[in-house]
Amino acid sequence: AESMQAEKLAFLSDIEGVLRDKDDPSSLISELTVSEAEELIREGVVGGGMIPKLQNCIDAINRGISRVHILDGRIPHCLLLEFFTNEGIGTAIMKDESQKFNREFQK
């Protein structure tokens, strides 16, 4: 993605995205800044396989990608639903607050 100078990067996984509570799918976080993602890792809110996913997102953003998405690849058309709807379906990670869409307020 970096060598292609991509604007966005998407990681397709078998989970909905970043959850505040791993046992509650309704706790999906739709947008995070790098500092918020780092805080979730540091405070132990996320664990297991989510830690390397978030770290890869943070690394990509620090290398120039403007927005990285973690999506459930099992959902048909997940990329279209994330990129072309206000609500999105996964978690978008970006450098700082100025890049947030505040999707939760656009529903």
C-alpha cells in the first residue's frame, strides 16, 4: 500500500472490527484515531489477535496511508458497505480527530 501511495487500506477479518467489549458485537467502534487505538491496546481493552491488527493499522498510517479499515470479510460487499455508506460496517482508523467522519452522528 505504501509503495502504491494508497489513500486507504482494508484488512478483511472474521470479526466486525474493533469492539469495546469483545463479547458484545453492539460495542463496535466505528472510528478511532491512532492515539485512541494505542490507548485501547495500552489499557488492555483489546487483546489477542486484535493487537497485531491495530498495530498494523497504526504502522500503515505512520507510513502515509490516510485511513485504514478493519472489516468483517464474511459480509458480502463489505468494502462497498464500508466505503460508500455513511454508517460503514467496520472500524476506520485515522491519524487524528480532524479526519473523523463522525459516522455515528450521520445515521
